[in-house]
Amino acid sequence: MFPSMADAAGRTLGDEEIAAVTRVLRSGMLSSVWGTEVRALEREVADLHGVAYAVAASSGTAALHLAVAAAAPDPGDEIITSPISDFGTVAPILAQNAVPVFADVDPFTGNLDVDAVARAIGPRTRAILAVHLFGAPAPVAELRELADRHGLLLIEDCAQAWLTKLPNGRLAGTAGSIGCLSLQQWKHITCGDGGLTLTDDADLARRMRLFADKGWPRDVGRHHVSFGLNYRMTELAGAVARAQLAKLPKVLADRRRTARRLLDALRDLPVRVPPADVDSHAWWLFPLVLPDGGAPEAAAKLQAAGIPARAGYLQEGLHCAPALTEAPIYGGSRFPLTSPPADREPRYGRGACPVAERMIDETLIVIDWNENYTDDHVDAIADAIRGVFR
Ligand SMILES: *Cc1c(COP(=O)(O)O)cnc(C)c1O
């Protein structure tokens, strides 16, 4: 049996988290507006990343919504993002009445292709939202340069990329103007649901904090200075997240150690595993790319051998999700989605991102990864993969 992030054997929840929850309950204060846990979590996460501010939120999607709201697109403005991600990357764009524009990806990492992003920039582009897919560093230095050149904001979705290292030695989430993290059940560390944004910009931090708390600065009296929702994290979640944060370095060390063992075992097989640098990757999942295709058949054989593997990661790219291709968005209306200018490619549906489509349909396999895998687990996975490709 493989430990899974959905059961206790595959999580790092223990006495520390139990003590944290008890501490909060006994204090009588469960709200982060007046409590101390979430404020402390924000400080700890900001310090870990070497940034000035972190703002907690009730989910990773909420954190991304704070970031998009702070980017302040006008209705109908465009935000360029990746077709291979969680829908939580896209929903906040729609929620702010902006238009998600998908740029195609690198065929091995599944991360945004910088040239494709450059081609997708138009007069209404407001921001680039890059995803560090499966924990592999996205080319955020190049994207930052591109964003700066065009006066755009760069947002990093680090939900799968806790402690992912960028080539400059800093952590993912620090190259853009805002980085976003998730604490949902299936991430490296969890408090059930939760999220955080990172930024060095005092104005962006203030706008995100206001958006998370009904536009209420809480300094003098009861007044609302801007539009916002309630995306506050509770003290219970914050206290659990702090206990989990203390365990994060070991979670990553363990995932990297076992990922290296599998990489070594796969060396002479016709699969590709990007990137070469094991210790930069966060190994949220372990991706295998079969350049010649056949991923669905190979994944089925791995599953039959008891390996927690799946082909494609998504059923379809986000650019093909019915939520974007056909469903109403507000009431009966499809606003803010509009047709692209006549000289541009269709935005959604098959054909819009052919590289991503081929990965999902033919070349990508993901294997569930876990910090509690033993060498025996890894060797069983390696044996099964060798069995498929022999
Ligand atoms: C999980 C995830 C999200 C959404 O986070 P939630 O906490 O589930 O709302 C967004 N983007 C990516 C890449 C994710 O993996």
C-alpha cells in the first residue's frame, strides 16, 4: 500500500497539530481578526521566502483571487495563464470580470512557454499568471522580464511548489510581484483548506488584505474603503498550518530523496523526467513524459500493477473546460468572455493549445508522490515502470 495525502499514513499531522488546535480552542478566540496565530503564520511564511509581506486566505483559490484583485484588471482585460493547472488558477480571473487567455506550454515540464506568452500579449493584457506545475520551476525570470517590458504584473501560482527553488537560488513565489500558496488537503502541507499570498509591495499587500476582509481596514471604526469579500483564514487553520510549516523542510527533503532514487532507476528507459535538478523540484507529483506517446496505455498498466499513476493529469486542458467553452458565467450571460479580435487564434477549445493537448492526451503520466514513501515503495514503482517499458 502506498501512503496517500488522503490518509494519515501519507500526512505529517501529529501531536504538534493537535496541540496547536487545542491551544486555539482553549484561548476562546477562533478568528484571525483578533487572534495571533494567522498573523504569526504570515510572518513565518514571509520570512521563509525572504519577502516583506504574506497575506493569509481561506484557500489557494482565495489567495489567487486576492492576487488577481490586486492586479486590478478592468472588466474585459486579459490575464495570460497556463492550460495545465487546477481550475483555481482560472476562476479568480473570471471572478474579477477579466478574460483568461491561455498560452501553450513546454512539452516536457508543462510550464508556460515564454515565446507563447509573448505571442499572447495584446493591448488588453494586464497580468501573467504562471504556474509551477507539479513543483517544477516555471521560467519566471524570463516571464518577469517580459512582464516588465510590457508593464504587466507577474503572479506565481505556487500551490504545487512549496520550496521549489528558482535558478537564482530564491524560492518560487519571489520572482513575481505576487506569489500564491495553498494549504489544501492534497498539498505538501495542509490545514484542510487555506492559502497565502507573498509580496514585497506594500500597496499590493494592503489591497490584498482589504480584499480578504470586506474592504475593512479595521483601524478606525466600521467603514469599507474598497470592494472585498471575506476570505479570512481561521485561527484553527492558522495554528495547524504553523505546525505543518515547521515540518515543511523535512517533507521536501524526503520527497527529493525518494525522487532521486526513482530518477536513478529510470535512467535508461524511454521516459523523460524534467528537470535534471532534483533539489529544485518540489515533487508534488512525479511526472513522466513519453515523447512518443502511449501514456494512457502505460498508465493503465501501472495502475494494474498497483501503482498510483494516472495519464494526463487533467481530463482536458483548462482551455477546453465547459466552464469556459459553453457554460454561462453570470446569470445567463457569458460575460466577461468575448470573442478574440479577428486576427487572433480562438481562445478556447481544442486546437488552442496543441502542446498542452498532446501532453494531456498522449505523453504525460503523473505518479502520486509522498514524503512517507520508503525505498521499497520507490523500488516497486521503478520495477513496475521497467515492466511496462521493457
Ligand atoms: C490546488 C491548486 C490551486 C487551488 O488551491 P485550493 O487551495 O484548492 O483552492 C490552484 N492552483 C494550483 C496549481 C493548484 O494545484
